[in-house]
Amino acid sequence: MQKTYLYIEQVPGKGRGVFTHCPIEANEIIETAPVIVMSGADRSHLDKTLLHDYIFEWGINKDQCAMALGYIPVYNHSYNSNCEYFMDFDNASMWVKTIKPVAAGEELTINYNGDFDNDKSIWFTTQ
């Protein structure tokens, strides 16, 4: 389930990103999506492909990986993100929630480290 005001647009230097047509208040769930859960062995194969940049570590022990459906793989990274994602291991799903108000036309971003305020370096260079 995605809110109807979400849309995908090209972002210079980043590829595609998720945007909103309408203002969004903080703490609003804007998307829930199922995930396809795969094994650690599958991850070693996926890491050799373009899908490496779109999968999430999965499971309490992070010994699996998951491919989220919906727009979730398209949210761009920001250390100053305006959204946060959550994993529901029991129901094989993820959801995205705003953590601050978002203006109409603004890009919705997540921190790829999992926590919105985690400033640990990620595997690629950001702008």
C-alpha cells in the first residue's frame, strides 16, 4: 500500500527517487509493502548484481536478505532523512513513516543504515 500522493521522479546524480504531490505531517505511515525473503547464500549471489543496491539485510541475526516490493527500493539515502523504514520479520513486510514534515514536491528519503540518525559511512559515495 502506497499513499496515492507518492510518485517516482528522476533525481540528478541519484537515479530515481520517491516524491510527494502533497504535504505530509510527521509520523505518517506512507507505505507498507511485502518483501521477498532470501537466504544468506542467495545474498552472496545477489551481491554480484545490480540488485545489491536494492536488497536489505534481513532477520534478527541479519543472516538473510530481502527484496522489498513497492517503492521501498527506490527511496534514496540521506543522513538527514525525512523518513524511516521498519522491518516486520514475522509478517515479511516493511513500512515507511515520515519522521518530520515533508513539503509538496519534496523528495522522501531514508537512511540506508537503518536508523534515521545513523551517520556511519555507507557503501557508496553520496552527494
